[in-house]
Amino acid sequence: MSVIRILPEHLANKIAAGEVIQRPESVVKELMENSVDASAKAVELHIKHAGKSLIQVIDDGIGMSEEDVKMSIQKHATSKISTLEDLERITTLGFRGEALSSIMSVAQIEIKTERREDEIGTLLRIEDSERIILNKGSFSKGTSIAVKNLFYNTPARRNFLKTDNTELKHVIDIYNKISLANPDLTFRMFLDGDLLLDYPAGTLSDRIGQIFFPDFLNGIIPVEEITDFMSIRGYVGKPSLIKKTRGDQYLFINKRFVNSRQINHAIFNAYENVLEKGDYPFFVLFLELDPAKIDVNIHPSKLEVRFDNEKDIYSFVVAVIKRSLGNYDLISNISFRSPTESRESLKIDKIGEKAEFRDFGDRPKRTSTTFTGKTLGDDDIERIFGGLNLSVEEERQPEAVILPFEQKMMESIAEPEKKEQDKKTPFFGDEIYSPFIVQLQNKYILTQIRSGLMIVDQHAAHERILYEEALKKMKTDLPFSQPLLFSKTIQLDPGTYKLVQELYPHLQRLGFTIKFFSKHAIVIDGIPADVKMGDEEKIILEIIEEYLINQREKNILEDQDNLAKSYSCKTAIRTGDRLSEDEMHNLIDRLFATSMPYVCPHGRPIVAKLTIDEFDRRFGRT
């Protein structure tokens, strides 16, 4: 007697359903995508007991006829494809014909539907896979599908569901993804009878503001490029929205949310010199390309995709996002309002964590205000605030950055005898920084710009400058070294001695001239121009120490990048170093000639600004 047998159909269906329906989130995804495919303009989601008791999706789409309702619950029944060519050019969200038949195997279903042209609709109730009730009735135009008692007949799977809060968090996540993909539709979500999330139809930026919070819009940059090959549109986040956790990365291909390692890597690559290991930028991006060039039929969840021309797509995404990041003001506004005030609109405690708005929160917080140095007189006050426009400006859209290296540089720093008004230097867009410039606590540089006050972290700014210069030097073979009057001999331990030998080709291009002797001794004969005479021993040891820390703790394995970061960190102007007015002007000019003047090589912010609006708000002038 054979021990191999064919499984009964009802048992095989329960097993197969596990690939499609894994938790309440899976049901929500399938039903909401069906509503979008049905040309709905408004979609409602009703949830009870985190979806374990009830998941109901109501839409005003095209509805179904009685015959289509009966067909819809059959396995592999779909209106989306009929030939292999249809599958290869699929654009709808659903097409496999598995959703309702899979749900029917593990839950009780009630379908109410009525087409716009019909006077009477259809009710289909499925108590289990064998008890099906069909009735006629008058219903709202569109379709309502209620899924009750999920996994009631598979207790083991139900027991593996997480807590209500966890399952609800997954439901909200997929609800938000589908809402983001379709900002022109209205979405409403009800939890246990109460309205939880309400997203009126609008633009993509409207939808981002609805899902996160309005202040979030200040931290995003538009992306758009349309070609015959493909198009990309959406938004990427400024450095202020970088987080240490995943979750705020939304990629849609032909309006379908997908996970693509290749595209994600391209996006992260476009943020080079901004992201540290473990950093995750915010983005909502839509790619549109020929459906025949991608394969979405890899897994029932349809989250994975493959591309025909992967390298071309990768290069396209990197180039477009790099350009977008370079064209817009990445400087964060400092707000006098507390984070609590910014989030007042987010009252939904029970849905889990909301996105965190990190407005350079890692800067030191002051508990009191201390004034040091000379008292400001009338002339000083006029210098500081004389050029500020004290009226509240209307809110403006982000403007393209015109970096100093794209304009004719002013000659004020090179020619100090010029008149003071000639010292004004292009900053970004129509922002000009004025001849007024001061140093705060020998740590920050403050200068007036048209929209308010710009604040620069002097160490981070110099670090960015030296980092990019170091990378350029190491990629060329034109070392410049200032010779020491007296050579410096340093005794190293064996490990450090060997590492210095290995790195010497790069160190030489930076400007170090080193001779190696026995017994682990080195002699420094020359140093880079940025290293102070007398600091050569301290600097070389600090560079090696920082290099090892980067390698061990930050997993920076590429020698040139690691060495450039170590060199710039240890050679840059320090907190406490007093700068002259010309040195501060020169530092800002050099900063805005770099490729990324907004964050240091380690990802920390360099520049912030206080707008006139914030000053007016602080002083009660609004």
C-alpha cells in the first residue's frame, strides 16, 4: 500500500493559504489593493481586535456582477490576466487570483457588491469553505468585503499571532504604504468603531504630511526626472531626517510597494559622505518603467522584483538623487518650539511609534544662557541686525542651491583692502551672508543671511573641507609637503609601525614625509600644510588611533575613506580655537565649495539657521 497520498482539497488550501495570508496585515493588503484596482475613489478600512475579529474594506469602485462574485472566490480566478503576454505586462496590484480563495480557507467572509449600472446587488456569505450563501439585495455602489475570525479553523496559526498592538502596527504600516502609493484617493481607517486615520485625497506632499506630521515637509526634497527609459519622482529626506532605524524608506515601482536591494543601495549611494554605517535616510520614491522589463511574480506577496537592465536603473537612480540633494537647501531650521509642540497633531498613542523628526537633536542643549566677552554697543547691534528684514516672510518652497563654486567667487578674502560691502559672498539661492561674522564660545561661527541667522560648527566645517581635500590628494600623485626644520623621531609599537608602513603611500600623498628605521622607529621630515609645526607626533598618532577606531567600531574598511576621515577629524580646527574674521570668511567660502557642505564626514550637521519667522515668534511679533 502506498504511503504517499494526495491531500484533501480543503487541507491543501489551508496549507497554500499560509503563503498568501500570514497575519491580519496580509488580508488588509489584498483587500485594499483589490479596491485600488477596482478604480475606487474612496476606501474605508474597519478593524476590530487588531484584525483578528474583523477586517472590512469598503470601496466605491466598479463593483461586481453576481457571476463575478461567485468566480472571485475560486482559486486562480482573476480579471487581470488571460495570457502569458498579459502577465509580462501586468500593471495592476493583484493578478494571481489567490487572495479571496486563500482568505476563505482560514476565515469567514461576507461580500456585498453592486455595480454602478445595476439596480440590485449581490451578497455572498461564506461560513466555511463548504457553506456558501448567495442572496440579492440593494447595497451601496462598489464593494464591501468583511473578513471575520481570522484563523478560526487553524488554532496553531492564530496562536502565533503577536499582541494586538504589534499586529495593529503592521496593519497601519501597510495601510500607510497603500495610501502613499495613491495620494489621489481618500482613505479612512476605523479601529473598534472609532475613526483612527483620515487621509483626504490630495498630492503626494499632502499625503506625507498626513501620515507623518506637517513639520516633516520642511525636511524633504522633491525628486523628479522623466526620460523615455524610465521616470522617477517623489521626495528624499534632508540629513535632519536621517534615523538609526529602518522604516521610513518607501519605494514604489509602477505604484506597487516593493523591496529592492539594488534600488535601495543606489539611493544610499547617492547619499555618500552623508550617511554613516547604521544611518537610514527618509525617502518616498516612485519609479515608472516598462512592465515587460521587470518581474513582480517572484513571490505571492509581490514585494520582490527583478529587473532586465539593473545596471542602467542603478546608475539612473544614483544620478538623479545626487543632483536633487545638491540642488536644494539642506540646512536645517532651528525651531524655538519643543518637539512636543511639533507633534501635537499626533494623538494616536495606541498605534505604536511614529516617525521621529530629528532636527539636529544631537547638538548640546543649553539649560541656561550665559553671556561672555564684550558688551554689545549700538554700533555692534546695527552690524548684527541692520540688514535683517524684520517682516515675516511668506512661506516659500525650497529653492535650488547655487553653490559658490558655481558662481564667480568674491575677492574679499584674497584682497582685504576691498570695501566691507564687497565681502558679501553667495550662499545659496538668494541667500547672501553679510560681512558681519562673529565667533561664539570659540566653537560656532554666526553670520547674517537674508532669511535670518546662519550658524556654522567650525570644527565640523573644517573637517568636511579637509576630508574632501584629502580624498582628492590620495587619488592624485602630486604630494605637497612642508619640510620640518628639525626632523621628528617617533618610537612605535610593532603593530602601529606595520600599519604606518602599509598606509604610507596614502600618507605620502596627504603630505607626510616619513622614513622607516629598524626597531620600529620612524622619522617625520615633512607634514601637510594643514598640520601645525610641532604637532606632527601628536597628529600622526591620533590619526592612526582614529583609523583603528573607525575600522573596528564603525566598520569603515576602505583605506582611503577611513584615512581621510581620520586625518580630517584630527587635523581640523578644534573647539576653543579662536579665529580671525578673515579666517571665518575663508572657512565658510571653502565649506560651500565642497560637494556636501551640510554634514561632516561622520554624518553630523555642520550648518543650521534661525529664520526671522522664528525670531518673530520668540519675541511675540506674530
